[in-house]
Amino acid sequence: MSDPLRDRPAYRPNDPYETSGIQAGFQLPRWIWRVMFGCYALFFLIIAVATGRDTAALMMIVISVFYVVMVFGTTGILNAQKGPEYDSPLDRVGGVLETRTGPMNLRAVGAQILAVPIGMVFLGITVLVARATGGF
């Protein structure tokens, strides 16, 4: 049965005929965003510990942090301007995210989106270990 009081979901992401005011949006679960932001914060913290022994290095780290805040902050502001979004289909058991190349399950989406942030954390750890063992 359909509920006449509830808006129907968009036929497809960014449906040109969407009139309910609710957008398809990124359709990612919140935990993916939190893990991604946490990885970036951890990367900058590790790099600051590993290389932040002089003013020039700390200044470069601060500038890099400002760029990341600017990129994600601008995206967040623009995303908030467009209004509410539907819940992520990946929040449902067995849910899939429709993409241009076909449906993706939660595991595939998480692996693709979090590969770079997790890789950056490993890079930071590598720099920290090299700095600690190399004595430079």
C-alpha cells in the first residue's frame, strides 16, 4: 500500500522530475563520512608528530589543514543549501547504491570511498616510522 502523506522517492538519483523537495544526494551512510574525516584528522596528526619539529613544517601542515577544511566546508555548505536528502539505501539490510556502472553493495562502496583516506593514514604511519628509526 502506498502512503499518500509520504513523499515518493525519486525515480533515480537527480531525477529531473523530482518535485517533493527532497534530493537523492550522496546516498552514503553517515559512518562512511565519519571514518573518512577521522582518517584525514589522524593523517594530519601523525604528520604533525612526525615532521612538525620546525616552524616551516608546521606552517605547511597548517596550510594543508586549512585547504582540507575549505574543501569539505564548502561542500558541506553547498550540500546544506539544497535541502533534505533521502536516507541512504545502504542503511537497509542488503541495500545497494545505484551508480553509473551498476549497483554496488555497502562493502564495495566503503572500499572505494575509504581506500584513499585509509591509505593516507598508512602513509603518515610510514613517515612517522621512517622519522623515528632514521633519526633525521
